[in-house]
Amino acid sequence: MFHITELTGNKPQEHHLCEDHAREYLDDSSRNSEPSISGNLAAELAESPINSSNNSMTKMAAELQAIDQQLCPICGISFYEFRNRGRLGCANDYDCFSVQLEPLIRNIHGATTHSGKSPKKPNLNQNNSSQLIKLRRDLDNAIGSEDYELASRIRDTIFELEKK
């Protein structure tokens, strides 16, 4: 992504362009005037080693897009949503996105194993909470598709699980 600010006229004009469009924009602006910074930048882009490995860049972009579209089967959050919000949807996300989260956790905490206190009693309702998250997502989907009979059955199941 290229951010270009032109300081011609009364107000600065900002342009946010991908590499291809930036090259086009800079080529056009360099033809219309004398040698300038934008002309030099356009020349650098043309000679850039990135252009020679454009195939690998598009392959990498496709891989990143596939990672961003990966969904948690329990809460339905995508990795893209996690990156934007900075919060995971459920405990299962640590397993679902483990490959992507491990370097992040190592960078933040310096390790990937827990070294602090642990609860004295194990959380026996872990399975119930994951099931509740999944049921709430299913309830939202049923309401969205206007399947109110299914929504009422899911709601009743949620009430039963919450009583336990």
C-alpha cells in the first residue's frame, strides 16, 4: 500500500494506492512535469526487485487471505476478525489459530507455556461454555434465516444448559 500526499494547490491531496495503481499514478504525474520526487519513486518501483518476484508476492497474498478466512468451528470468528478486534471469540480459538498465535504469544509473553498460578479446581464447565457459544451462534443464524421454530428449540437448549 502506498500513501501519496500531493502538496499542490491550497489543500494537500492524499492518495492511497496499491503498488500497480501507484506505479500508474506516478508514471502519469512524471510525464506531466519536470523531474520530481514522484518521478524518481516511479523509476524505483519499475526497478524494484519486488517486480521480479511478483509471482511470489501474489502467492504470499493468497496465503495470507486464506489464513484470514480461516474460521473457528465453535464461535465462528475468523482470523481476520481477531486481527481487527484484538480479541478471540472462545477458548477453542487458541487451538484453531495455534500456528498463527504462537509467534504472537511468544513475542508478547516471551514464552508459550503458562508459568503463573492455575485454578485450584479445574473448570468442569469448559465443554458447556463451548457448546453455549456454538448454540448462540446457531441461534443468531436461525433468526437471521427466519427459521423461528429452530430458533425456539435452540433457545430452549441454551436455557437448559445455563441451568446446569
